[in-house]
Amino acid sequence: QVQLVESGGGLVQPGGSLKLSCSASGFAFSIYAMSWYRQGPGKERELVAAITGTGGSTNYADSVKGRFTISRDNRWNMVYLQMNNLKPDDTDVYYCNGAYGSHYYWGQGTQVTVAS
């Protein structure tokens, strides 16, 4: 069955870094666009970063440009989010998403907390 499993979240101080990982299985990973979303209490889920199936194109929310980098490894069905210079406003649950046509898959989320 389809699985997206996120890892790498945790507590970090402002200005610190974290790298999130998402392991995918059960679907044709390399043809799916992969994205990271985040959502906090009482807030809508928002797109953080996205990458095409080949990895040739990426896009980012304005709030994370220059600080976050999305990447993927199609050999291992993995997608990553490198987060640098983290801010308290980055505190949220981060979700991995796979999308192709009308097919959308979500992971269970990983908590990122930025606090001193």
C-alpha cells in the first residue's frame, strides 16, 4: 500500500537547522511531484516547497526562500527538506505530499518546534 513516512522533526533553537526526510513506497515515485506542506493549530495547511518528478524544477513559499531547500533521490524514493536559519514562525507540523494527476498522498506529519 501507499506510504509516506516523514522523519527528522524536533526541537531546535532559532537560527538552527533541521533536515526532514520522507520515505515513499507503494506508488511510482519518480513520476510524482513531491511537496512539503506545514500546518499549525487553527491554520490552513500551506505549501512550503515542491519539486517535480525529475527534480529539475522547484518552488518555494516566499517565507522560506533562501532558507529551505527541497531535494529528492529517485533511486531510494526519498524526498528531503533542508531547513536553515529556522525561525519561531516555522514551528508547525510538516507533511510530505505526493501528487500526480488526481492522485494525492499524504504522510502523517512530523513536528518542528523552533524555540529558545
